[in-house]
Amino acid sequence: MADTVGTGGKVVEGEAGRGGRVLEGLRAYRLIAGMWIRSTLAYRLSFVMTALGGIVVTGLDFVAILLMFSRVDVLGGYTLPEIAFLYGLAALSFGFADLAIGSTGRLGQRVRDGTLDTLLVRPAPVLAQVAADRFALRRVGRITQAVLVLGYALAAMDVEWTPLKVLLLPVMLASGAGIFCAVFVAGAAFQFVTQDASEAQAAFTYGGQTLLQYPPTVFGKDLVRGVTFVMPLAFVNWVPAAYVLGRPYPLGLPEWAAFTPPLVAVACCALAGLAWRAGLRSYRSTGS
């Protein structure tokens, strides 16, 4: 078994290989998340009402866009269906990541009150436990709303679809979810140091998703450079969507950049993993 335990803040890994640790983490995640799902579904009416409320609340973001287009025909050179396409891609990618590991945003609270120690002594990877803790099935409301907007965009857009463009859609969603997952994990790792950085993490996760709902042409070049080369959120939708929509690429990137989101997602996840390990190794409990 790939055990990960902590004693006095020191992390000792089991002798199993990396593949075994990943499998053990997935198993632990499945068991913990399944427990919370069963707990949620024990009160089905409450779950349905909460999920519907989530659809309404998240839908207000798109309502704001609709209000803008009641006054203008295009925004930053993009039509309403094209912006709905950007919105749907960003919201759906983020929704998957938020459902899967959104609970990592509460890591700072565990660090402050010392309850993270209980996870360190369990025979399961800490990240899997943190990600699955209080698994919020109600977040499917955000995913449902994003699917509705993306469905509208695909039906309303005037795009000449090719097999490559069709294939790029699921690749964009999977890669975008991976990039957002990396941001969640990196933000959680930062909370090992600050102990109270949930708001800062939200600025890059929820704030990043909101940013990507609008075309890059409405933002300054410095901001676009930042979300392309520093924190590559642009590869969630801006860059690959430019190929699908036949739009100019942000910052004049080459056309082949539209097919790099999987590589960007892998690189982001690898860096986030290193940040997590560094943060976990630096953990010294509360001292109480």
C-alpha cells in the first residue's frame, strides 16, 4: 500500500511505486467521495433544491452577458453565440474541476485548527483525502448550467465544423479541467504557508473562470500575456477556441498552439504536484 504518514511534519512515503500511490489515491478518493454522495442523497429534496439554486445563481453570470447584448451586437468583435461558446467551455471545465477537487480550498482552515494532522496519519494520500472531503454533489448545478449555455452556442454558431474541430471540443474540456485542477492544488499548497489564503485562491479559480467567459480582445495585452504565459488559463478556451471560431489568436500565437492544451494541462499538473509536495513537507502542525 502506498501509505503517506506524517510525524512532526515529516512525510514518509511507502515503498510502492508512483503508480501504486496514484491508484491508492483514486481508491481513497472514491471511497470518501462516495460516502459524502450517499449522505447527500439521503435528503434528495434538499439536494434537488440546492442544485436548482446553483443553476439559477450561476446562470446570473450569463444573464449579465445577455443584458450587454441587449444594447450591442458584438462585444470585443465577438457575437453572442461566440461568447456563449467561450462561456460554456470555461464554465464547464471549471465545473468539472470544482466538483472534483473544489474542497481543497478549505485546506487553510484545517492547517489553522490542526485537523490536517488526522489526515496525515491515515493510510491514504493526503491530497486525495483533502479533495474528497465534504464532496459537494450540489456543484452539478454549475455543470448543468454550463452544458445548457454550451449547447445553445453550438446550435447558434455559424461554424464550418470539421472532424478535427469536433475532436478538439472534448480535448478542450478535459484539458481545461486539468488546468483548473492544477490551479486548485497550487492554491491549496500556498495555504500551507499562509494558512489563510482561500480568498487569494478564489481569485485565481473563480476569478479565472469569470475572466475566460469574455473574449481576450476586451482585455489589455499585459493581462492577456499574464494568463497566457504566467498562469496559462488562456489555453482553457481562448487559444483553442480561436481555431474553432476562425478568430485571430491571442498575442499572435501560431496556429498549432490550439492543439497544445493537453501539454499545458500536464505541465501545470506536474508543477502543482511539486508545489503540493513542497507544501506538505513544510507542514509543522499547529504547535499545540
